Amino acid sequence: MYEAIIKPVRPFTGVKLTGDSPGQTTSWPPPGPADRATAAAITDAIRALLEVLDDDQRRRISYPADAPQWQTWLNTHPNIVRQGVILEELSGSQRDRVLSLMEASLSKRGFQQARDIMRINGYLVELTGRDEDFGEWPYFLTVFGVPGEGASWGWQLDGHHLNLNVVVADGRVVTTPAFMGSEPTTLTSGPLAGTTVLRAEHEAGLRFMRSLDAEQQAVAISRPSIRTADLPSELTHLINGRTQAGPFTDSLEMAHEGVLGSDLDGRQRRALKDAISTYLHWSPPTNAAVREALVNEHLDQTSVTWMGDVTDRGPFYYRILSPVVLIEFDHHAGTVFDNPDPSWHHIHTLVRTPRGGDYGVDLIRRHHEQYDHSDGGHRLWT
């Protein structure tokens, strides 16, 4: 099954919208003081971590800024195509520095959700006895480039149901591609009783769909059910499910489907913006605010497509696509548990930045168009 998604890394073009001009990118505003403060905090956090690693760990965690390993993240529990240092081998104090790095790079809610995903993955060992597959700490950390003032660099956390990519470039922070998932999504007993993840993302999609009238819903819904028996085989992949922009799809081309923002009234547009913001606010407030402004500029060119039910507890999938953000939400069949149909208990979510925005590529290219790096300065992409 893994052969279906693990592919050779190709030259990066980024998620492209059908009809885009070649090389079309997004106009990011220049960073302000708050943006630069966030970037500086992330840089300070990674330097603090590197200080407490030994020479061998620093060697294994460090990759060139333009290494193709950026593009080999994978949200499965078998640890294949991984690199860097696994958190399991770190001491408690070293792990604390990793968590501080995550905290500096995410919003309060984003960090809490990521941390809870890791804890739920750890609880799966108690439920299944499979410590070779699951755990709180089998996540791999990699640093690309050399953190520092004026440098373009980034870090990646790669593991089951949690894949984070953070880039610092010219005082701005980019936090895509980002994947968060969990099975289960709510724990009602045991040491983590009361823990719930991805509920906001679930409910935001439903609220938007329920804001549409019957005619609009008919346009948005491409399939009324995602139960396994109701889907073609290409939409029932054990890892991808309905998701189109998962791992190894960094050069994907996508077309708009479903209902367009230009066809929504004011209340529906607010519901759509709220749904998008739920994901943007995984990132630090300064980053989220910039991206929300870009989303607002392109709301008319934003589409939403849906599969599944909107009225009961049935599973569903939705995709939000705009020139500046791509979001996917998918209920999955059981992997840890034995339910053959997708359910609310297993969720995958994904955020990307189209038009070369993932991994900060468009920002870094713009930097290298403006500044001379013939002296061999660090870069992520040529």
C-alpha cells in the first residue's frame, strides 16, 4: 500500500490551481515587528535545542537548506522514509527544548492539539500493545539550513498523524505543509480522559455546509456518502482516503470544484472565513493574521467541495481551495480499530499554501531575486 504514495521527489513546483500562469505566486506583505519577533523566537528556540544536543545528534539532525528530504514526510505509523533524530532517544530536558520549539512555532491551540495528538499516539500502545508502531515520542526532528539572522532555514517534525514544516525567511514564518490527524479523536477513559482533538475543524466544516441552502448544497456535494461500499477504489485508500494533497504531492495541480465564494451571501462568507481561520490559527497569531488577510482578498476565488452527509452522524470529507490556502478534512476507516467504514473517531486534516507557498519557497525565491548570495549564503531552493 505504501508504494502507492511513496514516489521519487521531483523538482518542487508547489500546488498549482488549474489555469494559473507559469510561476504564479502570492504577494506576501513585508513582515512587521510582530512577524520578526515570532521569527526571532523560533530561531532562539532552535538554537537552544541545538546547544543541548551532542555532536552526533547535531550531525544527524542537520541537512542542507535545499535538501530533498523536506518533501519526504509521511503520516503513517511505520517509520519509513524518516530522517533526523527520533525524539524517543532524547533525554527529558532535550525533549523539553523540542516542545519549546513547537510552542514558539505554533499558536497556543495549535501547540495543544499537536501535543495531544502525540499523547493519544502514546496511549495507543496501552490499547494495542504495539510499541513498535505507536508511542508518544516516535517523531523525527530535522533542521534544514543554519538558523540565524538573514538566513532562510526551517525545521520539520515527522511521524504518525503529525507532520509539521516550519520555515523562517526574511522575518516571516511559513507553517505549511501541515498535517494533523488522530485515531481516536476523543478519549473518555484512562489517563487522557476528556482529551479531544480536531473537533473545531470538524464542526467548522459542518457549520459552513449547514449555512448553505439546498440548491447550494447540491452544487457543493459531489458524493452523498463516503461509506466504503459507496465509493470507487481510488477513494478508499487506507492512507490517503479522499485526500488529494497528502505526502509526495508537492507538485499537484488542482481544479476548483463545488460552490464558489462569489456565490455566497454575507452570512455564508463569514462561515467560510471562520472555517478557514480554524486551520490558519494552528499557526502563531502574526502568521494567521497575514494569511487571513490574503484569504479575504481571494474569497471570491475560493471553492468548497464535500462528500458525505451533513445532517446526521455520518462521516464526511471536505476540501477548501483558494489561491492562498488548501485545506482538506477527511474521516477515515479504522486503522487501530476495526471499523471498515470512515467514522468520526478517525480524522485526517491537511493545510497547504498553493502557488509555491509550501516550505516558504516563494518567499525564499523572492529573497534571492533581491539579494546577492553568490558568496554561498544559505538557501532552501535554487
